Amino acid sequence: MVLKIIGAIIVIWLAFAVLGFIFKAVLTLVIVGAVVALVGGVGYALVKGGSDRKQIR
């Protein structure tokens, strides 16, 4: 009986460890994606330029 309890605790601990790793990896990918999107947007705006915008008359 004690071995079943210890086994269950180990399985739960491993599940939380895997979920924590997945959460950390996804959060890191989201942050990297946001930085890349920001840099890409700023770079696109710089390359496109702002003086050739058409005005509505």
C-alpha cells in the first residue's frame, strides 16, 4: 500500500514537472515571437518610408 502511494506521488510530481517545462517553453516562444514581430514591424515601417503616403482629399 505504501508503495502505491509513493508511486502515485512520483507520477503526480513528474506530471507537474512536464507541465511546468511545457508552460515555460511556450512562454519563451511567445516572448521571442513578440520580439521578432515588433522588430519586423519596425523594420518594415523603416524600409517602407513615411513620405510617400497618399492623402484623402
